[in-house]
Amino acid sequence: MVTTNKTFPESASPKTILVTGASGQLGVELVYNLRQKYGSNQVLATDIGENTLLKEKGPFEWLDVLDKKRLSELISHYQIVEIYHLAAILSANGEKNISLAWRLNMNGLLNVLETARELQVQRVFWPSTIAVFGPDAPRKNTPQDVPLHPTTVYGISKVAGEHWCAYYNRRFGVDVRSIRYPGLIGYRSQPGGGTTDYAVDLFYSAIKGKPFVSPVDRNTRLPMMYMDDAVKAAYDIMNADSDQIRIRTGYNVGAMSFTPKELADAVKQIIPSFEIQYVPDERDQIAANWPDSLDDSAAREDWGWNPKFGLEFMVSDIIANLSDVFSSSREN
Ligand code: SER
């Protein structure tokens, strides 16, 4: 039984949205933006960890996505019509606990797909990743359709998940949509155990005036995306007409690509005293099997994907915003 002291409108609007993993790196940003668009009360944030900001600004409920009963109760209670299912364990953390990563990533998705089928949720968004690719995929401009031989549990769970999404769509008509995100970089929330998160950590060191030790080698190039583009990609694919979504596994989406050295050089343009050292660890091994860049022409053609932000803008925007955050926290 769901008990809540939040009042939700009696006649819920046709866009009543559930976000799982809402306290995570993408979740915090997505909830913020969806609430701006649809109204605070329309977007139910859920997670196993609380986030004060999410809770203050709209409905928040505790939800472990492995608990299918509670998931169903929340969907019914809040009259949910769309789900953004983000709860997952990312690549680097997944290698530290492979059975939990498999269980959470796989069973969480199956619970969402099955509940969406049972309760006729209109649309589901589920992020896939560049981690679906392995060492035998072409590295540059990696095509949409290549053999997928992932080298991490996270990647294996996402390849399997892509096929479960296509299966639920084909067999039961569940309107689930997915994109293969590159590394996501934002400043409003802390990164969550991914290989590409070195890029976020680098900014925090730079702002604090500390040297950064990069776990990814200087010339390891990875596809990346600024958080505002990541939110836009999710929003755009979820709001495309159903017949525009020809691919029901996961769409490649690209935005920019850089190496740790190129990122550090861009940061040094603004913070000349910034220092970086390279001490590659297992995250560099993971990154070595991922693409440099992605061919995202299918996403562009099918539902109009069009990223807005490149490296230079992202670096100056993050530094400006993080500097404000740190200077106001020093003043308080
Ligand atoms: N950002 C993810 C990770 O590094 C890849 O999609 O795990």
C-alpha cells in the first residue's frame, strides 16, 4: 500500500511521469527539466537514496526497482503514463560487484517492462550506452549496427536489455525507447561510478585548485555529451511519434569526443594553474574497448537528434557555474 502525504492532482494530467534512479547523475537533471516542462507535481522522483532538493521541489517516493509490487503500486497510485527508468549500476562500479550489477540492471528493467505492459503505461525511456560495444567494433564513427561484444557486466546487461526492450515492443506493444549514451558530463550532481566520470571529477579538482590524477590515459579518446544535450536526447526521443522510432534496441547518439589531455588543455585555457597527471587504472582498460566516436545518423534521420554543445562551451559553462557554487558555499 502506498502511503504518501503529497497531494497529487485528482485528475492527473496526461503527462504524469515516473523517474527511477532520480537521485543519480542523469536523474537529478532530468527530473529538474521535466518538472520545468510539465509542472513539479507531475513528475514523481523515486530512488533508494534521498535527494533533498528533489524532495522539496515535488513528489518523491522511496523505490527499489527490484521491488515490483511497490513499483506497480506507485504507478497506479500516481496514474503514471510515462516512465524514465534510469536506476542502474555503471561500468566501473559494476566490475566491483558483478552479481549485484547484473541483478539490478536486468531485473530492474524486466520489472519496469512487465509492469508497463500490465498497467498499460504509454511510454518507457531506458538508457543504453557505448558500453554495449567491444574491441572488435570499429572505433571511429562506430556504426549503429555492428556485432556487440561488451567487456563489462554493465555492457552485457545493456546489450541484453536492448533486446528485452525490442522484445517487449514487438511481442506486447510496449512503447519503449532507448539511446546509447556516451559519457555524460554535468555539474549539478555527483557522478555515479562510470568510467567516463573521470571527466566530471577533473572539473571538481580544477575548481578546488587541486591537481587531478586521471585514471584514464592521456590519449584515450571517448565520446562524451554535455548534460543539457543528454536531457534533450531523452526528451526528444520520448516525444517523437511512435512510427518515427524504427530502432527498438538502442540508438547511437553522439555529441563530442575528447581525450583527458584535450579536456585538461581546454580547462587550462580558463584555469592556467590547473595540473594533471595520468595514472591509468582498470578504467582505462574499460575505456580502451569503447568507441572514439559514434555514427548517429539513424537518430538524426528518424527523430531529429541534433546535439547543441561542444567541448569549448561545455568547459566554460561548467567552470562558470561550479565556481559560483563553490564561492557561495565558502561565503556561507
Ligand atoms: N558513462 C558510462 C560509464 O562510464 C558509459 O555509458 O559507465
